[in-house]
Amino acid sequence: MLLLLRTSALLFRTHLARLAWSRRTLVCALLAALGPLVAFLIAAASRKTNASEIAVHVGYLLQLQVIVPVLALVAGSAAVAEEVEDRTITFLFSRPLPRASVLLGRWSAILVFLTVLLAASTWLLLAAAGRAKGPPLDDGIREPLLAAVLAGGAVYSALFAVLGVFVRSPVIVGLGYAFAIEGFLANMPAGTQSLTIQYYLRSMIAGLGSSQWSAVEGFASTSFEPLPRALTTLSIVLVAALALGAWRITRREFVLSS
């Protein structure tokens, strides 16, 4: 266990430094700027929409449902798949190190990167929305959105990092999951929503947020999980995904094509 922690910490530092200078980081930064840009344009162009309406709609429909999973996919899928693409995975595994540390260490670096990027993106979105008319945004809008965005970044990135251990093209599979499966089930009625991560992220907002979130179409009419249960479920999904990925990477034989 001590060797696993030490190796994971080393790979964490290495991958975090690598992220700082990669093209993938530039792509993520551009994606993260989309939410604040849309909020700013609406605030500047519309005289009828107040700050809270911009924040809840752009935050809920764009930031939470689109930007969070896409950013997590772009960053998280590189945890193991990037080493396979660069043909360096066999070099790592030729060393006497726990294989699971490759996944855990690199995902930890991705988590820190995503947390900083998503926090900055959400703060800028709220600041842009606050430029519109009406009363200032209250904590019932800011805190639930930030909490749900950061939780979503953690869970989605873990799932997509583990996906790279199982499939050769995690980005394609991840896009299909995030939008074809989650996007469909999360907007279905009744119990099918509970099969998605989005449902529990929305439950966080419902448990922490103010009544202003009910302005979003479909939000007030949906029955959400209590906050403790939503947090517990998200935590279980995250831990179970990493455990499954650690088990798989320990046993998988990575054969690189010529």
C-alpha cells in the first residue's frame, strides 16, 4: 500500500506538470470559457432577463449538462489512453511499480486540474450573469451550482479515466454515454432519471439551492433525491469506478499494434 501511494504521488506530480503545457489543456480552457461567454452575451444583449435567470439557466442547461461532462471526458480519458496512444504504457509497466498507481496518480492530477478550471469557469459565469439587471445573485444560486459542477467533474472524470482502461477509443464511447445515454435518460420521467449522474447532480442543486432554480423548465416538476443520499450515491459511483479500473489495469495485457 505504501508503494502504491508513493508511486501514485510521483505520477500525480508528473502528469500535473505535463497538463500545464499540453494542447489538451488549451482545448479544455476554450471549452470552459463557453459558459461565461454565453452568460456575458445574454446579460449584455437582453434587457428583460435578470441576473438570477441567466445564472440558473446557463448554469443548469449549459455548464452542468454540457461543459462538465465534455471537459471531464477530454481530460479524464487521457489518464491511461494517452499512455497507450504514446506507446509509453509498456515502459511504465516494465518497472516494478503497482499498475493501479498509473490510473490513480494520473487521475488525481486530472482531478486537481479540472477542479481549478471548473471553479474558475463557474465563477466567471456567475460574474458575467451578475452584470445583468436585477438584485445580485445570492448564495442559493452560487453555492449549489459550484458544488454540483465540481462534484460532476470528479465523478465524470473518474468514469472516463476508467473507460480508457477498458476500451481503445474512450472519447468516442464517452461521448455516446454522456449525450446519447445520460442525455436521454436524464430527461425521461419517473425512475429512469435515477440511473444517471446528472440526476444526482441536480438533486444536489435541489437540496442546496433557492426557489429561483424552479425557473428552469422541468426542474420544479421533478422529484429529486435528498441531498445526503445524492452525495452518497455519487461517492459510491466514484469509488466503485476507480476500484474497478484499478482491478482491470492490474490484469489487462496492453498489446500495442505496430
